[in-house]
Amino acid sequence: MHSDGASRPTPKNEIPTQSVGEDAVISMRAAAMDIAFGSIAGMVSEVFEYPFDLAKVRLQSQLLSPPSADGQPRFKGPMDCLMQTGRDEGFKGLYRGLPVPLVGSMAETAALFVAYSSLKNVIHRYYASSGELTIPQLCFAAAGAGAATSFILTPIELVKCKLQVQMMNTPTPARIPPIHVHVTPQLPPKNPSSSSIYSHHPATNASIPVSSSHLPGPFSIARHVVATNGVRGLWLGHTGTVLRETGGTAVWFAVKEWVARVLKDRREKADSSLQAAGNNASTLLPWESAFSGAISGAVCVAALYPADTVKSAMQTEEELREMRSYQKRASSAARECIKSNSFLETFLKIYRTHGMRGLYSGCGMSMARAVPSSGIVFVVYDGLTAWFS
């Protein structure tokens, strides 16, 4: 992000590179820098935060999943989910499905920063101003960037969430106890057209373990979604994504800019000799980028977290239902054709079953990962921007 007065300093009496009279909303050089720096920042933060995201998705998904034998949810909390995943699936299990969100995070962060910078330039042009934008104006630009990026993000998160819950109902090797109560395997359906993505990965008992490497990969899942529900199926849960990204991104950038400006102003007032010495006091220090980014990450998660919960539940409900359905049915006649619930229906179902606590399932884990992850994103992005400016 080109933080106004923070990441990319502009002298008070100098018109920014994208002046009001120029035709281009953003220059090729600025766009290339946003793409490159955003991609690097997204990749670094995704590797760090992924195990926490996996735990969050599994906690959200079990809201619509059957409980264990004792009637209690399989995972009692975020730390319990991480510990069980590490114990049962090993270190590799904590990074199940990483390639998809890794590429997705690079594309998402790059697109987000490009859209945000472009919309800021549009606002500068509209008001014929070259100064700092107000916080409401930054909110507007960030909301538009988040809404645009949500169309890229929804298919990526759909595949990612399905990959992350694969082991929740799938019999595992002998050293890994099943996460749900084991169901005696039945014969596959006679009608090939009714088979699911798991029909060529039959359920077995403990004597014939199924390796996690035999589970469908991201491309198989994407092909199955398109074959079953058409291309439109890749955007299942988009309502939740667009709500989360529009409001969340507005909060994320606005809070970051506000905190960054407060920190920068305090530093300049405390050391007025910086300007006299000719130093660039308008550039954020690394710790200021990290702190402002961390605060914005926490506020962003808390702002619209229920929308993310409903989105994750919608994107994984069919996945868990298909695995359970295949394990239980003995013929194609036993297969139920269940229509996916809408965003509002899923929201009400979770609320009626689990209350507000269910809508915030995994929120603590999300906050724990968002604080350092968001700090990392802005440290990397602001640092690279200042270095190459």
C-alpha cells in the first residue's frame, strides 16, 4: 500500500507522480511495484499464519459437522485443534493445502494494493488534491479495493477450505485415529453419475489405511465443483467474502493509516531536529509499520468475523457431507440430493444451534494470527516501497 505520508513520502509542495491531469489512474511502474511488493508480503505472511488459519477453518467447519461419540465437538478450542492436528497428522498436516492459499495470497495482496492505490489516485483526481487523503476517503478506497479483490479470493478460499477439512471425516493411517466415529465401509454406488469426488477414494477400515496423499488435490476439487455446480459453484460463499473483504479491508487500511499517522506525528514532534537536519521524517520506521499493521489486523478480524464463519461453513458443508454420505450409503438410492443453504440460511442455522459464540468460533485463533501476520505484511510492503522509492 502506498501509505499517504507514510510509506511513500511526498513533499508538501510537490504533486505526486500520478498528477491530476494524467490519463492513467496508476503508472505502470507503480502498478508493477504494488504487484511485486504485495506478492512478497502476502507470501511471507501466509507461510507464517497458515497453521492458525487451518485451525480456524476446522473450528468453523465443525459447526455444521456431526459431533463425536460423546456428543461433544471434536475440537474444544484453537489450541486443542492445533495439538490434535499436529499429533494425528504430523507437521505436514498443519500445512495441508498450503500451495493454493500461498499462490492465492500473493495474487490477493497484489491485487488489493494495486486496487487501493488506483482508487486513492481516483479520489485525488476527483478532488483535484495532492495532499493526504482523509480517513473516510481512505475507507472508501479500501472498501472498493476489498470488494474487487473478493472476486479473486472466493474461488481460492473455496478450494483451500475444502482441502483443510479433508482429514476431518476421512479414515486415516493406523498411527492416526479417525477424527469422527468410524463407519463400516459400504459398496460404492452403482450409478456412476451420482458418485462424488471421493468415490474413487473408498473408505476403508484401519487394516487398509488410506494415506492423505490419496485424497483429491486442489485441481481435482476445482474440477469437481465446476462439473457439479458449474463455474458459478466456484463462488459459493461469495456473499460472506464480499462482506468480509469490503468492510474488513476498509477497517484494515484506515486503522493502519490512522495509527501510522499518530506514531509518525508523535515522533516528529518529539524530535523536531529531524526536519532541520534534512532527514526524511515522513517515512515510517519498521516498528511503526509493524505496530500499526498489527493493530489494524486485530480490528479487521473483529469487525466482520461472523461473515467469515458463515462463508467457511458454506464452503465446507458439502465436502464433509459427501464424505459422510459415501461412507454410509450402500447404493445410489441412499444418496440424498441436498440443496446448499444460502448465506442467510446458514447464518441463522449456526446462530440457532450455537448462538453468538458459534458465529465467533475460531476468532481467538484468527486474532492471534492476524496481529503478527498483518504486521509482517506492512513491514515488508512499506520497507520495500521506501527502499525502492
